[in-house]
Amino acid sequence: MFSANCNVKEDRLHLYSMLERGNYWDKCNTSFFLPLFGYGNKKFRPIEYMANFGAMDIEINYVPKKLKYDNELNVKNLALKDSLECAFQTIFETRYHSHCGIVLSEKLFKGFLYKTPFITFAQHGTLKTLRELGFSTFDWLIDESYDEEINDKKRLKMVLNEVERLLNTPIKEIEDKIKEHQYELDWNRERVRIFAQLQIDNIINLFDVE
């Protein structure tokens, strides 16, 4: 699993906690809370992050972690090499509240560009919106019913359960499914290019003067 999580947020602390409790770090290439590297690998207790998603294990030392090919002085933004070594991604969007309008960030489009399946904790209906834009999501590998859950706490639990299931799935089984659906991953990447060009054309048209 590949996952890059910069800022300290409660939902990402729950992901960290799940990975720690299950001892899944050897199956992951993940980063967490990178700005804290500037403070000497500062450890912290998440007392202030216990409101929305339920109590978390405060005995865990939530230590900042970096990606395999990063160093603490030069954190790369694209992380292409890191992502290509993983079979799937977990993307935690900055905005996940169901009462907000759906915002599609660069994280999702980078997921398509990397051509790896992803599960995302985002606003409910995000995957539906992506499909309406012509992208293929990953129900052939991932139970995507979480996208329909409006309750943020329940949706987070569904996402974490699905991530844990994938981490316990034999890698060969995941790789075989990815090979079977490679054409969809290729299509998503091409769709990003088309989508980006449409946006560029729309911006240019704003400045067209007859």
C-alpha cells in the first residue's frame, strides 16, 4: 500500500493506529506528518484529536514517517517511484465532510496517473462523481460501498476495514486482478490527459477576443 499523509488530522491518525495495531508497516510505503520531521522526529499524543471519529489508542507513539525514497530535508511531492512499488493506494482527502460540496483534489488524479487502484476517504459520492466524469473506479478489487455512506464516522470505518482486508489479501491475487483490468487503468490515465486539456481550453477561451 502507498499512502502519503502530510498534515496531522484525526482520520489519518486512525489509519496510523490501524497500521500500527496490525503491524502492517512491512506491507506499506507510507508517510505521515512530515512537517514534524523539522522538530527532531517529534512524538505526540493525539489527545486533541478524539472528537469526530471516536477514541483512539493514545498509548501508540504517533511518530512521523517518511516515504522510502524521501529524506527529511527534501520531501518530494510526486512520489512516483514510491507509488509504483505498491499495488494499491489509500488516499485521505483534506475535505471529507459530507455536508461540503464534492471537491476533487490533485490526489485523486495523481492516483489515476500512477495507474494503481485506490481507496479514498473523501466526501460521500466522490467515486460516483468520478464515474460521471468518465473514469473507471475499482469495484473489481475494492468494495466501494463506502462511497454511499453519508455518515463520516461510519464511512471512515468502512474505508479502514477495506484497507485492512486488502493488506491481508495475498499480493499475487491483487496483482492478477490488476493485470486483468490494466486496460481500465490505462483508460483512466488517458482520461486525466483529456480532462486536463479540456480545462486548459476552457481557460484559454475565457481570454479569446474576436
